[in-house]
Amino acid sequence: MKRRLQRSCGMSGEAIAERMSGSFEATASTPSEAFEALYRRAFPRVYGYVATLLRDRAAAEEVTAQAFERAYRKRRSFTPSRGTQEAWLFGIARNAALDELRRRKRRAVLETDPEDVHAVGLDDEADGAIRREAVRAALGRLAPRERELVALKFAGGLSNEEIARVLGISESNAGTRLHRTLEKLRRDCDEDA
């Protein structure tokens, strides 16, 4: 691929590798600044993903902090050829969340409903509350692996390729599993409505 790019755009192999790598050093003047940029860019999505898995906001804050600490300590082990920085980070966050779930040996419930930033008028509010409850109930009926796919896609904002790298499966398998899970979720929501 690098050779094709080199021929088509006239860049040296080293320049192409640097552009494609997305390494911490290539994105900022120091690795610490690059990691800070990754933190600022990914924190809300990582927290949302972990909160969805743990279903406990306080634990999600703690586990998200642990995940970023682990990532910072292991930042030199990031290999651009194996995926994006975000996919690498979500893999670390996933492992930290699974460690917490194993430690607890139970699923925690979400302490409070997430704040609805798209709140509308009173008439629409009742309909929205009913729909949110239907989605919440349908999500609760999903298997943990299915719920994790939904969390990676929507709370984490990852592409199917990044999801595949986090879960260690092929991109097409990730897409197929996600499609089936979303269809199941739609059916469950329709039944509840």
C-alpha cells in the first residue's frame, strides 16, 4: 500500500509511514502533548463506553481514569500498524472495565438517568421519556456482548474497523454482529412501545 501511495503522490516511504502512523510523536511536539491531545479527544467517548458497560457512573469514572493511566504508562507500546490510537485506547478501557466487572462479580445499576441534553417541550417530553425507557429496557435484555457492541459504536463512537480491533474479530464480523444486535434492539423497542 505504501508503494502505491508513494507512486501516486510522489512522497517518500518515510513521509508516508509518518503520515499513516498516527503515533504519539507524529501528532505533537512531545509524546506527552500528543497523549494529552488523545485524552482530550477521546475522554468523553471512553467514559461513555465504560459507563455503559459498568452501568455505574462512579465506578466508570474510576475505571476510565485507570484506563488512561495504563495507556499513558504503555504509550510506547502503541503500534500504528495494528490500528488507531483510539482503538488501542478502547482496548485498554475494555480490559479495565472487564477487570472491574470480574472484581465485583455482579452488574451494577445505573445510579441516575443520563442528562438529556436534547430536552424539548412538555408534550414531547412524555413521549421521549417513554421511548427512553423502552430503549433502556431493551438494552437491559441484551446479552453483555451485544450491549458491549452497542456501547463501542454509540457511546464510544468507534468505526466497525476499530470495534473489530478492540474485540479481536474481523471487520465484517463486527458489522454483522452490530447489525443483528441493532435489529434485535429495534424489535424489542417496537414490542415495548
